[in-house]
Amino acid sequence: MAKTTVPAPHRETLHGTDLPRATTELLDGLVEHPWGQVSPSVYETGRLVTLAPWLSGHRQRVSFLLERQRPDGLWGAPEVGYALVPTLSATEALLSVLVRDGDAAGAGRDRLARRTARALDAVATHMCGPSAPAIDLPDLPAIELIAPALVEAINGSLDRLRDAPVPGLEAWAGRRLGTPAGLDGTKLGLVRSLLGSGAAAPQKLMHALEIAGDAAAGLAHARPEPTGTIGASPAATAAWLGAGESVDPSNPGRWYLETVVARHGGPVPCGYPLTVFERGWVLAWLARAGVPLTVRPEIVLSLTAPLGPAGTPAAAGLPSDADTTAGALYALALLDAPCRPDILFGYELDTHFCTWQGEDGASVTTNAHVLEAFGEYLTALRARSAAGTDSAARYAAAAAKAADWLCGQQRPDGSWEDRWHASPHYATACAAIALAAFGGEDRAPAVEAARRWILTTQRPDGSWGHWEGTAEETSYAVQLLLLTGRSPAADAADAVTRALPHLLRGLTSGDGAAAGEPAMWHDKDLYRPEAIVRAGVIAALHLARGSGVFR
């Protein structure tokens, strides 16, 4: 049964911030927003501008793209690699509006043409032109399919400009963009041939079905989930619906799109819903930090019910994966509702655990979460004096495998990096906290190296951050310092004290994306899971209070 500790009647405030109330509001939000709380995506919104101009909120989506364009003409994060996918999508979307019907969607035709020309110039200069520098491509899902597909679509619109000129884009009529180095479209052609053949494609490919072009419409072996989604993706669902003007509003796919649009005011996120992923992370991070929780039974059920022979996916429409499964199992164990972690053995390889079978590469944070799932279940077995069983020995061996592999992935400076987040602070916190709790004394040097790296990367203003100081990354650093030592050393205590203003601002500023904090989590585009980030900030503040750093 889930642990439901009720906070004390009195409330302690942190510089005017009420942590118990913030925690209650966060947990209530999991029920109020059962599909999750996540930032909208430039990439995904651009796809709906092109694929579903008939859908409610079209003008708002065009306006969203224009508002998010940077002064240099690009979209997205500061690194060009991260800007590639959102910039190509937004550029193609704006161009499609002009080429399709010249409708400026309320923004003004001339303004739209100027912005599109600026975008094309920027793409040619920084990404896809003959003199563009090589791009350090991030490990974003399906980037090798998405980028060539978008370049192909842009070139198709540029060809049409010769026959249907658009004022302001005369210089681009008939021109063509190249694909960035390493993204020549070969794999895209193979995937399209597979989809066109009628053969069943891997489920993970459904998340980016929009890359299939015309073949996506009505794809026979793709069927909407109970939520109405194809691949937990608005773009994939729109591509599957095809010419949506004629789609009955009661069609599950259209209902799903209308729901997502209404939830976000026009723009849409990449992955939605993300129910299990969000709830597992929120509950695990709060419980791990010792935050008093009152957890509704239906929330616990939402983590146990999806657990099948292969574990659980992040959301309906995605394949089951070891990362989400481990996160759910760890959260359940922390809530005194442990489930046997045997399903994780389906992801075990010779040296580590994969996120899913056939994964290209490997994930540090997946293995950190696997270590926590096995480690916390072993803790539960010891509490029942059952740690001497054969199953316990197998769990201990699995935990040791994950811990050994994590230590082998640590960078010389003491940090880790991972394929699911742009910031090394996230990966380093995941790995070091897991190793400190369940890695044993042999892994203590790796944990200490991570602590040193964290202390040396704090910014002069007291925050931490990859591109800029953020409350999110500051929360990871503070959790690492306070969860990997029995008591904070003087230098760690000083670092946490200097970080507190950033954590408090992160808790009181409301929506982090609206407050200007960047999206840093990897999907087809970078995204920000607001509830998860908020849970990290609450956990860090609670730990700081408990450590005696402040009252």
C-alpha cells in the first residue's frame, strides 16, 4: 500500500515560500492534468501548420512560430545542432503557408515573407548551404530521418515558387538546400520503402511517422491508441489522418489533436501524453528527498496498471522502455508498494541495460534508474529479511552490472553526459546519486569525483547551468551534493546557500518555460516537463532545509 504521510499541521515557510503547499499543488496537478504538463515544441507545432491547417488554432500556431524566431533567423537552443530540427520545421511551415495560399494567418503577408526569407538565409548560412560549417549533431530521436525530410519539403516549396512567385522570396525561387553532413537521406529512403511496402514497422518509428510523407496517411498497421494518438505525437497523428478537413470530429485521432491544441492554446508538444513518465519521476524525486507526501491511490494505480511483460512505456503509443519502467518501479518501491523488477531483465545486455532492444548507443541515465530500481527493491527485501534468496542474488548482480558500467562511462572531469538531456548536470546527478545509494563503497571515488565537478562548475551567481544558469540544473546540483554525503562539507554548504535564491525563484515563478528557462530534455525537439522540473526544485529545497543549510 502506498505511503501517505500527512504533513504536520503547522507550515514552515522558506522566505515566504510554502513547500508543503507547493508539493500539494504539484501532486494535485498530476490528477488535474492526467496527460502531463510539458512545454510546446517549435518542431511539432511547425508540422501541424503544414499537415493540419484545418485544425483549430492554426493562426495561433503560426504566431507562435513567429514569436519564437531568434534575431539571427533560427529557432531553438543556442547550439546550432539543437537549432537544426526546430529551424527546419518552422522554416518549412512558414514557407508552406505562403506557397499554399498566401494566407499570412493574421500575421501579415509581407511580415511573414520577410521572416521566411530571414529563416532561409539563416538555414543556408549555418546549416544547409554549400559553405555552411559542419554541425555537431545532438542525439535527438529520429534526427537522421527528420532533417532530410524537412529539407526535401523545403526544396519542394522553393521549386513551386518559380511558378507561383511570392513577393519577398524572389531570390529563393528555384534554389535548393543541401542536407547537413551525415544526413544524406539514405536511411529516410529505406524507412519510407519499408512503410510503403505494408510491412509492420518498429513501434518507436510511429513517434515520427510524419517523415513518411504521403505514405503515412491511413497507414494500415497504425491504429490510434485509446487516447486517440498515433505514436504519442501530434505530428504523427496529423500525418496519419491525412486530409483532415473531411475527418469526422468524433474520429479518435482528430479528437486527440483537438484536445492537445486546446490544452496548449494552439501550439503542441512533441510527446503527449506522458503520464507514466511524468508521475514516476515526480513521485520518485519527491520521495527520495524525503518530502512528506499524500499520494492518491489512483496515482499509484496509474504506475502499476501499465506494467506488462515488457514493462511500461512513457505513454500510450510508445514502446515499453527500461528507463520509464525503472522509474516507475523505483517510485513504487519508495512509496511502500514495491513490484518485482524482473521485467528489467528483458533489457539486460552483456555489459549494461539498454533503453529498448535494438537501441543505437546507450544511456547513462537509463542505467542509473535501473540501478535505483534494483537497489531499492533489494532494500525492501532486506527489510523483510529476504535478502538471501536466489532472486535477491540475481538483483544484486544486475545492480552491480549497472554500477560498473556507469563508472566506466564517467568522463575524466568527474561528470557524465547522456542521450536524454542536453545538460551534463542532469546525467551527473542521476549517476552519482544512484551510485552513492546503491553502488557500494567501491564506487565512492566516482561519486566524490562527481561532487568535485559540481562544485567547480557553479556559476558566480550561485546557479548551475549548461547554457545559462537555471533553477532546473541548480536543483540537480543541490540534490547531488546533499544526497551523496552524510552531511555537507563546508564548501558544499556554501555552494547550496548560494544556490537557494535560484531555487526559490524557480519555485515561485510559475511556468518555467514562460519565465524564460530553456527546454533541455531530448525528444524530436527539446522539451521541458514542467511537473518533473518542479519536483526537482521542491526536492532540492526540502533537502537544503533538512541539511541545516537554512531554516
